[in-house]
Amino acid sequence: MSDDSEPEQETALGEDDVRKPGQKFVTPSPGYADRVFYESLLQQRPDSIMAQEWCVLYGILSYERADELHRMICKRKGKAVASPTKASKPKEAAPKAKKARVIDESAIVADTGLDLGNGDETRGASSY
């Protein structure tokens, strides 16, 4: 007997999920504390950059409002506006060759705090 009344919750957006402009994460439920904070911040201060970015990234705004804010955010950051329907997969960068470090051993000076004098001196020893 399987219980079909409970829907499964997803934690990440799949490739086939419909996204709003600029959305990168799953939309949290209305009772989620971060969502309540950022939604109320955006209502009280519509110019809040922090609230605008969070609300767009999590897709809690209407499509039109998200599109408007996404364009503003991209313009502010100097980025091109990406297509909201499907995110492109990031291109794999070619691995960078590591440069070999050349160490000049004559320039290494280690201060260990030890006095390596001639050995005749004894510190703290009494001569009785």
C-alpha cells in the first residue's frame, strides 16, 4: 500500500523545470523564514539590492516583476541578460598547467630562536 497523498519535495531545479528570469534555486514555501524576511524587505524598500537579488534568485516574484528586476540586476552587474527558459550548461575550462616553483635556497633564513653559539656559554647554569 503506497501513500500517494504526500507530494515529494525537490531540493534543486531540474533541467525540465520552468524557471522565472534569473531564478537559480527552488522557490521556498511561504512560511520559510528567509522568504518572509526578503519579501517584506522588498515591500518596505523596493530599492534594496539584497532583497531584489534574493527574490529573483529564488523565483518568488511574478514573471513580469522577476524579468524587470533581473534586467536591472544584470545591468547593475554589467552582465548580459540570459534566457529564462533553459539555462545553458557551463563550459568546461581547459585545465591550467601548473608552473614549477623555483626556490633560491640561499635566501631561506630560519629563525628558530635557538642560540647556536660556540658551545662554551651555558645559560642559567650556576658555577658552584
